[in-house]
Amino acid sequence: MRYGDAMQNKVSVSGAGGESLLFLTDDQLRRGIEAMFFAYRAFTADPDLILAELDYGRAHHRAIHFINREPGLTVTALLDVLGVTKQSLNRVLRTLIEDGLVESRIGRRDRRERQLYLTEQGAALERRLTETQRARMRAAYRAAGPQAVAGFRQVLEAMMDRDTLRQYRALKDLPETP
Amino acid sequence: MRYGDAMQNKVSVSGAGGESLLFLTDDQLRRGIEAMFFAYRAFTADPDLILAELDYGRAHHRAIHFINREPGLTVTALLDVLGVTKQSLNRVLRTLIEDGLVESRIGRRDRRERQLYLTEQGAALERRLTETQRARMRAAYRAAGPQAVAGFRQVLEAMMDRDTLRQYRALKDLPETP
DNA sequence: TTATTACGTCAGGCTTGTTGACTTTCCAAC
DNA sequence: GTTGGAAAGTCAACAAGCCTGACGTAATAA
């Protein structure tokens, strides 16, 4: 097992093309990686504080977010977006339902399905959680400017694999990028 | 408890200024939030596969990454960057040392300190893990272009809080942004 | 000498994830 | 109308990865 013996350092040409790749040093890439790590941690810090107060975790946040995003979505659909097992989600979902934040109604088309909705209380928590992240994002967007924001989104989307991108796009109201 | 009753929708003016904030709708912000969520998941997927093979987790990856980044750093310093407890890190570090990926030498200046280094084997795993992420990042960078990359980094940095930004900058070889 | 720091470790607890097995309900196809 | 399978819920057991609290040891600093 010997990895990357030839790619030890500096300018990784990386492709066959070699267009204008001068900026793609391993240093640059590594900084991008680290920026993701630190930014993501900062990004989840605010909601985590609120959630801890209420004895919830990030899993609850994610469930609440996507139920809010698409009211009436089924358990299977939610399972698909979150990428976890039924059992894992169920535990979280059960507490949310018991606590009166989520409502589970029998499916209209198919009575086997359960359609998930936020209650007024659940929607209130969603707003509270999201607002902290929006505030952070808003501040970052204002500081960086519209052009930077476009680049930010462009790179993030380019980082997603096919399947993830599909899920991401499925959520969009108005797809802009063909 | 009633949150954000007034901010329900659309164009959040958000500041007192109102410069050229037309692009900052709640929709835009929400998409940014979701892009972070999905991109981060895609971003960690490749290393996770390799780590699972070896019965390691993300915690091991993070430790390896930062030890590689700054060979000889002390346990306390590592604790600070990772933002976890001593006990939590110790379990991870112990297995890495037992498995011969990390070496812990007695501090030169201060004999209480332990300075951490990757062994040849540890460095090999680091390269293997990082290369998957670099490849993804490289592809995304190439697809999006240099300008987008600049924006990407700019927004991520603007998202970090003071303390996180300090840690992030402390790693940099050549700080560019004043 | 004493206080403090750096590190390691034992114990116990929580959340979130996993597998595997099983039941109930319901749709749909034969 | 029976039957096969999908959707959902549940029980049990387990592991990773975090946490707090308490304690011990070694070495530096006051």
C-alpha cells in the first residue's frame, strides 16, 4: 500500500487538460477543505445551542427542517432525504410527535402512508432555529457580496454527487441552473 | 413564546441600511443553508467509506488531519482545534497510537507535554483520505472557475465566528485577507 | 514546598446511528 | 377474494462519539 508517492506537493496538474489550473495547488485545495470544516462547525453552532436547551439534537432539527420545507411529505420521502434508517428516524419522529411539534396524518392517496406536518408549535421552533442560521448566512452574504455568493453556491453544488444534487434540486421552487 | 411573526416571508430587508440587498430573500438564504447541508454530506462521504473499512470514524480523520497539518503539536493544542473534551480525544488518540499511525513523543521544551506526529503509516492514510476530498474539491473548483472559488472561500470565512476564524487563520501558511 | 499545568484514565450517561426480526395495515395484481 | 409486497411502526441489541465528574501522575513554576 503506497499512496500518492508522486503527488507529494505543490502544483497538482491533476487533469489532462491543463487549461488555467495554476490556481489549483494542493495548498489551495487544503484550505478549501479546512474552510468547509470550520464553517460547517460555526454554521451548526447556533441551532445546537437552542436544541440543547430543549433536549433535542441535530437529528430533530433536520427532520423539522424538511417537514417544514415540504409539508405533507411521507416518512419514506423523509428517510430518503435524510439518508438514515427507518428505526433511527422513528425514534426522533416519535418524540417530536409526542411533544406536539409534528403531526402525522394518514395518507390521502395511500392510507398506508403517513404524511408529516409541523404543528403551530413545531413551526415556531423551526422559525427560531432557522432564523439563527439565516442571520449568520445573511451577515456572511452581505459581507462577501453578491458575486461571492454566486460563487459560493456554484462550488457547493459542484461538490455534490449526482444523487445528492438530485435531492437538493428537488427541493427548489425555481430551478435556475439547467 | 412567539417567534418571528413579522418575518414570515419573502424579502427580508434585515438591516437598517438597505443598500443593495435585493438578492437577500429568505429563499436565497434557505438555499444557501441547504447547499451547506448537502455539500457537507457529500464532502465527508468519501473519507467515511475508507474509514469504515479500517474501523475508524470521522474523529480519527480529524485528528490525523491536524497532526499532519502541524507535526509536533501538543495534545492541548489539538484539543483546542477540535473543540472536544480530553476524554473524547484520548480514546481516539489511543487507538491511533496503538495501531502505529501516530507517535506521541515527550515534549522538548516542556516534558509534561506530548508532541504528536504521524508515522509513515499514518501519513499514508492521511494522504489516502485527503486525496479523495482533494479530488472532489478539485473537480468542483474546475467546474466553477477561479472567481467562484474566491467567492466560496470568502463566504465560508465570513460565516465563521471570531474564535473559529482565529483557529482557521492560525493554520494558514500565508494569510492573504487582512 | 506548594500550586498549577498537561496528560491519562476510570466510570457512567446521552444521542444518533446501525442490523435484524417481526407486526399491522393497506394497495394491487392475479 | 386471496395473496404478494410495500409503507410504516416497534422491539432489541450494539457501537461510535460525544459529554461530565473524579482522580492520579509527572513536571513546571511560583
